Amino acid sequence: MYKEKLEELGLTSGESKVYEALLVLGPSTVGPVVKKSNVAYSNIYEILNRLLDKGLVSFIVKQKTKYFQAEDINRIKDYLVLQEKELEKKKKIFEDIQPKLERLGFDKKKEEAEIFVGEKGLMTAYEKLLKGSDKKDRGYFFYVHDEEYYEKAEKFYVKSWHLMRKYKSKWKGISTVDFKKTKLVKRYPSFVEQRYVPFPVPGNIDFINDKVLITTWKNPVGILIHSKEIVESYRSYFESVWKLAKK
């Protein structure tokens, strides 16, 4: 009758059936309890032992026979109080080990890759690239100038600057010297610092924190990679080239 409610209080299905049966039967041997509760005889002692541990059931011995009985129903309240204390204890243990576990798994974060197609897809990729960054973070990019897709790329990057403003991150970029003559460079916002080199750069690559976005512009496609290791590799290369680049 009250099996479901007792389960909501934390008892198992079997414990609820047996406890309710004992409330109805009063002191009883296991035979009537099995019949009344409809639990398997092979499980009855395990269930009774759990209820004994919870303080909800006790037993007396008459002529060498055990008679089990349900304790006063107020013991359920005592059981719940005990559960609350145990939960608080577990919460404190978790709070203590949480930062240690996070540090343990920080460098082992799964690497993920996503592909975005078209200019709208690329804008979504940039949003994901920047998400989680703030004014303390520094972003980096390589840009390959090509007249074939320059106009398309120019319009896109001007639109993308509002995202960079939103997250307040600052950026450093390296491109080839022929890009220096374009209109886009003259429109650069103050949070972008640009330098130029007389030799090819590895591609259209943006990276910040633990994310890298590799873009191709002929038929716009972006590959967003979540990998701290790859970012560190690109950053190391970027800093080496930055020392050779000119304003």
C-alpha cells in the first residue's frame, strides 16, 4: 500500500515490502513475512539484515526461534536524519577532493574536432572558439592573404570582431607582407596587434586557450579542434615567428 512512498524515502523495493509486512503482522517468523511481502525466500534474510542495519527492524528470540518486528515508525525519521548527516559528510569529502580531481584530469581532457561549412558555419565556429575566454586571455592567428578570396574573408572578419569585443580578449596576428597593403589592415581594431613576414605562414589558423580553428576560404570550411597540446605547439611556433616579423 505504501511501498512506493517508502521507496521515495530511500528503501529498496524489497525493504519496503518487508517493512510494511512486519507493520501489519507484528512480531513474526520469516515464513509469514515471505508470504505477506511476496519476496523470494532466498532474499528474505539479506533484506531483514539491511533493515536491521538501518534500525527499522529488530528481533527477539523465543524458544530458539527468531521473531522479527518493525520498530516504531518514528525510527524512519531517525533514519532520514542519519542519511542527511551521511550526505553532508559525503559532500564535504567531495568538496575536499574536487579541485584535486580536476587538476588530475586537466591535462587529459579529451581531444575533440568539429567541422563547420559555409560562412554561417564559420561564424558559429568562431563563437565556439571564443566561448569561455575573457580579457585575461590572449589569442593568436596566422592569416594567408589571397586575392581570390580576400573580399569574402574581409567582410567575414569585420563581422567577427564584434565577438572578440564581446569576450574582450586581445589578439596577435602574423601574415605575409602583401596583406599589409589591404584595406582590412587599416580597419583593424585596437585589440589586434599585427606583424608581417616575407615568407609563407602555415595557414589560416586561430587559437586561444585550448582551442584551434583551421580555416580554408576557397569553399569556406572550418575545423575546430579542442587540444591543449596542439595549441601549445602552435603558440611555440608563433612566438618564434613573431620575433622575426615586422610591424
